[in-house]
Amino acid sequence: MKQPWKSIGVIITYVVAIIIGFLSFSSPFMDTTLNTKKIDKNIGKLTQLTWFKNLYEDEEYRRLFFVNRRVRSYLQNPIRVNALIKRKQAQKRFHALLDKQRQLRNN
């Protein structure tokens, strides 16, 4: 009679471990490498825009584009990059991300 409960406990533990894996950044199911070519291509697209070009010319921000993993991950995503091209709200969020990462770097 105790055997089914033991099996159910193992299954629940396994399912919880999978869920935690999906929610964490260290999940074995997620690719954590960055694609430099894709990031460079997206930066090239964005430098056509005045607001981004102004950020890119600022040394502190430009350094984030090449060194900061969070910023590079953001710039690797084509959906986010297209949103940056099309929407002011996305541009404001990106600028806030840059400011936050710059603050963290300076502290």
C-alpha cells in the first residue's frame, strides 16, 4: 500500500524540478550562448535610427552593447529589436535597462 505513494512522490519531485528548471536561467533546456553575428546585425539595424545612434556614440552605453550580457541578450532577440524600431514605449524600456545596467556597473 505504501508503494504507490512513494512513486507519486518521485513523480511530483521530478515535475517540480522540471518546472524550476524552466523558470531558472540555468535551465539545461535553454540555450544560454549569445550569437555575436545576430547581435551585430541588430545593432547595425538600430544604428540607422537617430535615438539609438545617439546612445551608441556615448562611450558608457556603447560599452554595454559589447560587454553586458543582459543588454546583449536583449539585442539578440529579433522581436525586441523590431519593437525598438517601431515603438517608443519599447525604446523607453530599453533605455531604462541601459541606465540600470550602467548604474550596476558603476557601483
